[in-house]
Amino acid sequence: MEDYKIKKKRKFNIKLKPTQVLVIGFLFVIFLGTILLNLSIASVNGKSVGVIDAFFTATSSVCVTGLVVVNTMEHWTMFGKTVILILIQIGGLGFMSFTTALFIIMGRKITLKERLVIQEAFNQYTMAGMVRLTKNILIGTFIVEGIGAMLLAIRFIPEHGIGMGIFMAIFHSVSAFCNAGFDIIGSSSLSPYVSDVLFNFTIMMLIILGGLGFAVWLNIINVSKDKIENQYSLKRWFSKLTLHTKLVLVLTGILILVGFVFFFIVEYNNPDTFENMTLSQKLLAAMFQSVTTRTAGFNTIPLDKMKDASKFMTILYMFVGGSPGGTAGGVKTVTVGVILLTVKSVVEGKERTEIFSRSIPTGVIRKAMAVISISLTVVIGVTMLLSLSESASFMDIFFEATSAFATVGLSLGITGNLSTFGKIIIAMTMFIGRLGPVTMVAAFTLKGKSIKTSVKKPEERVMVG
């Protein structure tokens, strides 16, 4: 009898992998958010929004996407907006950050398994210093969001009063930093502030800082402290940064600049977007579009009125997304950068992929290829499914699918008209995009199945290209 009990206990003692814990954790937060948003007190009309719409909104919030089936400002009460704000913050930083913070406050020790989950959540190579990293991330996040809220309050308080002005400043600061794209301004997103320099640059800086990745933050801060102490040149400061940080900064700068020039030129004479603006307004709008397109989900111009070239460029930028380890979505800048550098090395006849006097390991290149391949498969599959179920143009559907996977939140206006099937598909796509395709695959891989690398199989050439 005793042996039977021990066997039964072992049978139900399920050990979850870190990736599985992440999936379950995010699902739990989405489930809780769905219940709260489905309550009648969450809707202005005093009626439940419905399980599907509540689930869609909760998923979009936790996955920091910004796609909405009802107008966020008009439909939700202050309770509903507050729930969305909390879900965005949890989703942006990850539920493990808040769980760790709660454990620290309670004085509870962080176990080895929990450290492994934190390591997986922040995409770190080592488990050392995970608790300290989490503390620094939380402190840094609240400082940046606080500064952003204070700057935005300069605009919101005179327009909406002290109470509502402060809430709107906090909401949009958190939404921008977490690259969520939710706004409570109106049906035209941030269009009323298209020419406001302070507002635009505050939102852009929050988006960029959130999208750089927390590892980049810490590396820049540590090297900058050393620069101040030892008084060396900017060139030497850059050389002391990690290869990851260098790639993130260079690629982010290139993407912003290229996008800025592209949108400025292509939309310059478009009567529905830039034509009636002054030169300074066009420059500001082009810069904002370049920054927000990759993952934030805000817009200051009507996206459905853009030229097809701009829409396609937006799709490409959304797919790339922000940088690893931050609040942004997409396949990530460094992933695309590694693939492009590998292509360059093949064209030049080099055996290794090199940049900044460093070689990139083969394992990193293989992972980058896997991320790109799986991501393309997901976007193509979702686009195909939506093409069969929804009555919208291919461009609108392709745009929506990419936006959902890359957790961007930009739309050409079809989100509210999606069928129930379409809403569920988009919600699942947002979830996959937030956790990352590789994490999802790893989470659902059968436990105990390992890759044997001890025996090397014979090589045989195949023809490619």
C-alpha cells in the first residue's frame, strides 16, 4: 500500500521545463485578465463585452501587441483601463519579474528552478546574478516610465485635468515603454499629436529604450561608468561594449535612419498623409513612423491611406521588430543582422561570420536561421488561414498577421471586423509572437527527447542555390 502511494505521488509529480513554466504563467495571466475584462463593471455600457472579445483584449495586453476589437478609450471604464494597464506592465516585463519581486518583498528565497525560468525569460546565457538582474530591470523600468509619465503629463494635465491627466500620462508611458501600442486618446491613435515635438520625442524615446533590451542597458551603464572614471575616448567606449550591444545599437540606428528616409520620400506628396503638412511636421511624422513601425503599434498618420510601398515596408519592419531581451516583438534586430552577416561571409568566400573583430558562433547562426524559418512559417500559415476565413484584401490580412506575430499592434482597420475564428487565430498568433517561436517549440517538445551529438554521421554534399 505504501509503495502504491509513493508510485502514485511520483506519477503526479510533474516536472516542468522553464519554457513550459513561461507558457503556463502567461496563459494564467491572460485567463485572469479575461475574467476581469469580461465583468460588466469593465465596460462603459454596463454589459459584459463577451468572452471572445475579453480574451482577445487580455491576450493583446499581456502580449503587448495593441490590436483591439473595441475602442480602448470609449468602451472600457476606468476599471477596465486599469486592468489593461496592469496586464501591459506584466506582459512587457514578464510575469517572472513580478513573481521574483513579490518573493523578494516576502523574504522568500529564489530557488534554482525559478532562476532557470528567469534566465529563459530574459534570454540570458548564464544563470549567475538572475535576482540582481531582475531587481535592476524593475528599478530601471519604473524610473524610465516615471520620467516618461512626467513629460507626457505636461500635455495631458492641461487637456484632461490633474486626475485623468496623470492617469493618461502613466498609461501611455507604460504602453510606449512596453511597446504595447494601446492608447486611450481616440480612434485615430496619436494623430492629434502629430506635430507635437515634446509628445513625439517622449513616446519615441520610451519605445526605443524598451526595445533595446535590458542586457544592453546594463552593459552601456557599466561601460559608461568606467569611461567617466578613466576619462577615455568615445571610440574606446564603443570598443569596450559587448558584441551584442554593438550590434543592437548599430542595427537600431540603421533601421531608424533608413525607415525615416523611406517614409519621408514615399509619403511626401501623398495627399492623405504628408502632403498638407509643413516640412518640420513631415520630418517628425516620418521619424515617428520609422520608430513605431518596428514594434510599438502607435501611429500619427492614417495607415490605411499610406501607399502600398509604405505598407509593405511597414510589414518588413514589423517582422524585424526590436532587439532581444527587451519588451519588443518580431524576430529581433540581431537575428536578422546575424543572417545578413552570414550571407555576406558566404558571398565573400569566408568560412566564419565575423563583425567588429569577433566571430559569431555556429550555434548562434543556427538558432537565428531557426527563428527566421519558424517565424516565416507562422506568418504565412496565419495569412493563409485568415485569407480563407475573412473578407478583406490580401494586403490587409498579411499586414494583420505580421502585426499580430510581431506583437506590434498596427492595423489597416480589419481587427474589429474579424470573425470569431479570426479573433482566436490572431490571439494565438500574438501569444506565439510574445513568447517567441523557439520558446514555444521547446515548450511543447516531448520531455526526455534529446539530441545525440556523441556520434558524428558521415557527410554528403547536396546541391543548393
